[in-house]
Amino acid sequence: MLRRWGLPILAAGCLSFMGFHLVRTHGELPDLEPVVTPARAPYDQVVAASGLVEPCSESISVGSPLPGVIEEVAVSEGQRVKAGDLLFRLDDRELRAQLAVRQADLAAAESNLARVAGRPRPEEIPPSVAKVRKAQATLTAAIDQYERREKLVASRAISQEELISSRQAVAVAREGLAEAQAEHDLLLAGSWDHDKIVARAEVARAQSLVEQTQTDLARLEVRAPITGDILKTGVRRGEYVGVQLGQTLVVIGDLQRLHVRVTIDEQDLPRFVPGRPGKGYVRSNAEVPLELSFVRVEPYVQPKQSLTGDAAEKVDTRVLEVVYALPPGTNNVFVGQQLDVFIETSSAVPGAGSPRMITRHP
């Protein structure tokens, strides 16, 4: 009897215990508060978007125009700088040596130009005049000797050959005078104009090389393009930097007033009205709204930037970027921080009606 009914009774007991346990553990669950309260729309009609905090000047990524080794980093994060202040400086020893060589070449070219342009030298004129006078005296003596011999030929005191020789001497003396006079005139004329042009071109070329080296030296000192705050420095003394595309060494921006770059989905653009105010909420702080004032619309709808970096990802959403300004003196908001933004699309008074939950989809 026990063997016949024992196993069914045991099975019924286990089944009853299981049902009791299921009823007990699957009762009504208590309401749980969310870990982070999501932002709620402050207007009846809104366009919901995401925003990114940036400086009013936008973030400027400063790189190096020339490769080299960092010799000095003159700024640190959070420092306020003026336009033209030194950010960092590269090693300039090689260029300074090159500058010294080119300055010497310039000095030589200038000296050559002065020599060419300064002809004739004052001390060169008296010897040239003396040569002309000597040639004139030689010609006078030759003519006098020829005339006397010409008279002696008639009396047969000298031969005809001596007279001819004397006549040739006169011709040689006359050509010598012409040569001396031509050389004197050439000396007084100074340098040839084309020689002066060549000398000036050599000076200009040497001056250009000096200025080029000075420009390269100035480019080794990278300076602040605007008055602003140092947001990030990604370089240290002794590091080698190149000129790779997109290499950022220092990030600078003006934090006197912060802007929010809002990206509005193209599907919401028909409801967006430029100039309407908005409110932003810092992620994980939906209780404190930030008043946003309209600044401008960047009228170019562009593909939405991917945050995953996956090469195979396809982006089929396009967005419009709109810039809003945060109130002056806004605290605890930093560049690069994300905001949930709600832009009013009607004239409804903020807060009118019951707030409604906005579900954001990634």
C-alpha cells in the first residue's frame, strides 16, 4: 500500500511546494526610481537635439608648421594667453647657423654692388690722366722728329727708309694716344649698367634667402592665433614633432563665453525656426536648465558624425548645425561636454502644459 501510493503523494507535495514558491516570488514588483532622471521638454512644441559645448571662438587645434624637436613649452592647461604669445618653440640651432652663412653672403653681395656702383674710384683718375698726357707727349715728339727728318731727306742727309720709319712712329704714337684716351673715357663712364643690374640681382637674391631663413626661424616659434585659454597641451619638451596632417599639439579657445553646437536631425528641420530660444540640460542633471540664446545657423546639412569609428558603418542621417550661446558666467559646464537640448517651435510660454518625457534614440 505504501509503495503503491507513496511516489504519487511525494510528487503531489513537490508540485504544491513549487506552485507556492512561484506565487510567492512572482508577486507585484515595486516601482523603482531611475538611476538618472532623463531630461523633460520644457515647451509644448519642441525640437529635441543633442549639443556639444565649445568655446565662442570654437576650438582651435594648433600644430607645428615645421618638423623638429621641442625646445620649450611656454603654456599649460587653463592658462589665459593673448594673441601672439609664445605657445612652444622648436630647436633652432641649425637655422641660426644657416642664417649666419646667408647674412655673410648678403654682405659680400652688397660689397660687390658698392664696388661696381662706385666706379671710378677717385684715386684711379690721376694715373689715367697721366697716361693720356704721356701718350700726347709721345705723339708730339714723334711728329716733331718726322718733320725734321722730312727736311733732311731733301738734302739727302738721311735715307728714305728712315723717313718712312719716322712716319710709322707717328702713327703708332697717335694710336697710343687714342687708346689712352679711350681707356680714360671708359674709366670716367663708370661700371656698365648691366653689371650694376647683375650686382643688384645678387643682392636681392641674398636678401631673399636671409628673409626666408628668418621666416623659418619665426615659424619655429608657434604663437597663439587668438586671445583665449589653453584647453589642452599634447606636447612635451624634447619630443620630436612632424607635420602630419591633423596633428594637434595645443588646443586653444576663448572661454569668456561658451557656445553649444546643436545638431538637428534633418527630419526635424521643417519644425525648426531659427532665432527661437532653447534650453539645455547637462547629462545626469535634468533638474537645472541652462538658458540658450540663438547665435547663428551654419547653413550646410552634413552627414552625422559617427561615434563608433567602425569602417563598415553606414551613415544615412544628415544634420544641421546650429550654434547657441550659454549665459555668461555659467559654471560647472566644460568644453566637450554633451547637453540635451530642446528648442522651442511655437510661442507657448515655457512650462505651460504638462511636461512630457522625451525618448532619445541613438
